[in-house]
Amino acid sequence: MDKALSQKHVEAVTALGDDALILGQRLGEWCGHAPTLELDLSLANLGLDLIGQAQFFLGYAGELGGQGHDADALAYRRDVYSFRNCLLVEQPNGDFGQTIARQFLFSTWQKLLFEEMVSLSDPRLTAIAEKAVKEIGYHARFAADWVVRLGDGTAESRQRMIAGLAWCWRFVDELFDPADADLVAARLVVNPAILREVWNEKVQSVLDDAGLDRPAAGRGITGGRRGRHSEHLGHLLSEMQFLQRAYPGASW
């Protein structure tokens, strides 16, 4: 693999890890604050699944990069502009409806992506995808069930679900940004653009069950994959990276 393609490969694997890491951190913020104890545990478990995925992806990205970085170094010692997560996962939790909207949109996409990843030519990525796809299947079902329960519930829960979807919808387009053509040709990554039609169908089916309208299409906001993030990521990282920044090299 030539140097340019190798670097693109590293960035693609890093983006997968960053998606999981940042969303896992967001879900962890619900610990002790969820509407019920059951939901507190459920959201924490989803977050732990994602942190586990991040550990595998970022560990592999560190190996591919060949600069002595491990998963911890990539998680805790990079500046905000070096992160390659999509903008959707860094959005604030808001209320429970907004959190569920974010999880529903992302997990529906991630499940489709990982199902395609199991046929890549990179055995490390296929192994991670095979291990994680069952977890993600639960994430997608959990979020879809709550979209229906909130959307078809009380007047207040319905309005909160509508507002949550409206907030998150502007960040959906970035999920389907075309992947690098050389990486796709080498079967090192999945081209997310091919997932859009199936994702639309699955999302619409759940919205129909919930009695909700699809949010109005507007100007999509992108940039996370290129290191251009919202202010929310900087605030999240200031908390997540505090220990390593205050005490570099600290370990338990």
C-alpha cells in the first residue's frame, strides 16, 4: 500500500473510532441523570459498547499510523481539530427525546455500515465489525422502540421527539459523505453513500409507526470528518481529557 493510501486508511479507521468514542462519552453523561433507573443502566451499557468499539478502532489506527500511538493516546492527547467524528455524535444530549433521536439516526446508519464492513479486505476491520454488529443491532432496536413510544405517547413526549429529530436532522447528510474512491476500490472501507436509500426506508418505517412526520429537509451541516467541529466537541473534550492534560502520562 502506497503512503498516501495508507494515510487515508488511518484517517478512515480513526473516524470510526472517534464516532464511537464521542457518542459513548455523550451517553456516559446520562449516568445518574436518566429518567428511570432502567434507562440509566441501558444508556450506560450502550455507551460502554461504543467505548469498547473505540478501543479497537483507535488501537488499530495507532498501529497503522506507526508513530507509537495507542488507543489512549489518540483519545486523550489529540486536539479537537484532529478528531474525525461526524457532527451528529458530538451534539449535546438535550432532553431524553433529543438523545433518542440522535441515537436512532446514528445507530440505524452504523448497523448498516457494519453489516457491509464484514466483507472488507481488511481482516482487522471485518473482525471488529463482526463482533460489534450484534451490539449495534440492539442499539438500533432500543432507539427505534423509544422513538415509537415517545412519538405515539403523550402530547409532551410527542413534541419532545419532534424537537429532537428536528435538532439532529441537519447533521444526517454527513453520515453519507462519499468515501475516498481509492479506499473503496481496495475494499478497505465501505462507501457510506450506498447506504442512504436503505437508511431512508428504515427510518421512515419507524417514523410511520410513531406517527411522526419526517423533518423538513434543510441545509445539511458537515465538516466533522475534516476536523471542523461545533463548539460542543471542545467542551466535551475539556472534560474527557482533563486528567491527561493536567497530569501527562498519568496511569492507574
